[in-house]
Amino acid sequence: MESPLVILIIEPSFLVREGFKTLFSQMGLSFRMEETDLPVANLGKLIQRSQAKLIIINPILLHQPIINRADAAFSGLIFAGLINEKTNDAITGQFDAVVPCNAGRSMLIETFEDLFRKRGLIEETQNDQQLSERETEILRFVALGLTNNEIGEKLFISVHTVMTHRKNITHKLGIKTVSGLTVYAILNKIIQAEELRGN
Amino acid sequence: MHITKDMKMVDVVHLNHHLIHIIHRFGIQLGFGEKTTAELCLEYGIDLPFFLEVLNTYHDSAYFPLHNLQQFGAGQLVNYLKRTHQDYLEHRIPEIEELLNCLMERPDLDGESRRLLADFFQQYKTELTNHIQNEEGIVYPYVLALERYTRTGSASDLEYLQSLQYSIRKYEEEHDDVEEKLFDLKNIIIKYIPKPKDSRLLNRILHELFELEADLNNHAHMEDLILVPIVEQMERKLSAINPA
């Protein structure tokens, strides 16, 4: 399991902070939220302590509403601003993404999904779950009841390599047991039911 | 939101309808009226705190009934777990089998796929039955003997325990892929069977498999988080009195 995304939120309203948690949960994001509802004098220190990658800021809590984005401590971080119609352009313009305080659900999801994807914070779902030729070959032997040792000998590869292939097969197919793989192999005509050992 | 003694049973079911199986497992029948969990437990002679802990662990997988651990004997827990087993073997598994039998008689899927699914489920059933027999034949008798001994301190119980040469550690180490087979069966139906002419019956089967899986997960959760710690505690007491 990869470690969750750490998000720092600087926002006075409890409801808004809780709302972000709900939003990110609904988006299926794995995250940990650090919160502050007090005015911030030293943003750099706060971010460093939280180890956050994404910082959601309501600029009214910043002593200095303009963030020095050139600061090395801020490189690689994502800043999202919680703004309203009175927020001036200089403040709005410095953020990687802005969220109007009255934004609806679908807009919020779109904004953050876009942001996460651009910054590689969420993985694109892999469509290429097809087994490679080698994997299909190994699956065939597994389904026929061969042990990892026997497969290794047949294909002149180490048991360790066989195990790696099997792990990848299970990951790609979402099938963990040998009998499950056998059913898959028959359904996909990789083996014939008659070929099974003992038949 | 946790389930409390003052909640009406009807509200418990509205909160999480999956709990009807658990409520039934305690012997409580429908027609709750306005009665609270406490009132119904009294009526049916059920230990209320235990009932609530079971419902809450099921309802919220993050719920950890640590503070109430001590008040339940292992016996009560084992009884509940046995009732769960009984429920699987006598009701849930046969219900799925019945659906699979219906599937066998219908042209929704080609003959080979139907047979593969039915065979795979039979394999799963055999494994689950073996798993249950192991728990009821070895693990639970050991736990009950241990509990009896910590209460009575009788020499014959001690002798029996020592003759078993068992420890709950062994149980924790034993791995079986009962859960994995169920996981596979779901994915095979969802992803890999040739497109059925009609998926409704298969959808019902899937639904039952998901329900069974959630129940089994909770069962394992109770064993790992409640039963094992209680037994370990008793084992520590035992070895303190009778160092090997």
C-alpha cells in the first residue's frame, strides 16, 4: 500500500474542513489531513512540520497573503486557494488551483481530479491488463497443476522468476487461487478441460 | 454512529440492513414494534453488552471493542461463532447452491461455464466446511477447556489441555485460502464468464457471495480481534501458574 497523501488545510471554518474530508473520501483518495484554523505567521514552518504535499489555504488566515512560491521549501508542493468574489487577482493568481467557496460538488471533484492527475498524485487506471505471452504460458502450466519448480525447469527460468510472473498474473486478473486460475484458463481456452491432470 | 441499548431495533435495521442476519442469529425474530435493543435482549434472554458489541463490530469495521473485552467469557464468543458457522452451513451455502442449481437448468450461460462455476463453488464449500470443522473440532474445544480450567483449576482440565499440545498461536499461523476462493469466484463471474444471455440470476448469486464475504470477514475479525486476545490472556495465566 502506498502512503497516503498528506493534505494541510488552513481554513477557519470547521464545516469547510470537514467538507473537504468528505469530498476526498468520496473521491476515493487515500489521504491524511492536517488542519489549522488559526492565523498563520510562518507558512514554511507549518508546511514543513506537516510534510504536506497539497496545501489548501483560505488566504484570510495568512499574515502575508502572497506566498513566496520561489522559496525552495515550497518547490514541488501544490497550493489550492479557497477564494471568494472579494479575493484580489494577485492572491488568486498565485494558486495552482482555486476553489470558490460556493463551488458545487461536481466542480470541486473536477478541479481536484484534474489537479491530482496533472501532478501524478493519483495513478491513471491501467487499461493494459492483458497477460503477456510469457504470462499466458505460465498460467497454462499453473492451471495444469504444475508446481513452481516444475514450471521453472520446463521454461529454464528460476523459481523466483516464476513466482514474480505468478504475482503479476494474479494482479492483472484479480484471481488468487490455483483453482480460480484453472477456471479462467478453461474459460479463455488456454487449456482444455480434458487436459487437466488426473483426467 | 454506534448502536446503543436505547436505540429501537427498527432504527438499527434502517441504519444498516445487513444487521438483520446478525439479529436473527441471536434468535430475535422480526416484528420488533417500538422495542429497543435492550428490551428485546431482555425478552429473548440475550446478554445485551455482548449483543451490542457484535452488532457494532459488524456495523463499523474500525470499531474495536477493547474496553469491554474482559466482560465476555470466551464461552459466549465461541457460542456465537458456532452459531455463525451453523448459519453458513445450514442456510447461506445451501441458498447459494439453490441459485446455482437454478442456473444449471437455465440457458443463461453455456453448459461448460455453468459446470465450471458449480464445480468451483463445490470446491469452495468443501474448503469452508473443512475450515469450520477444524475450528469446531480443535480450536474451540481447546478454548473452552482453557476457560474452564482458568475458572475451576481442576487437574483433569489441566491434563486435558496439556495433552492437546495446542496454543492459539498455531491457529493464528494456519493459513488457508477460504477467503481467496470466494474472491476469485466473484471476479470470475463479474469479469470472465462468456457474456450471459440474461444476467439476473447471476446478479443474485453475486449479491449472495458479497453478503457471505462480508459476513465471513466480520467472523474472522471477531476471531482475530476478540477471541485470540482473550485466549492469549488465559494462556499467559496458565503458563504463569504451570511453567512448562
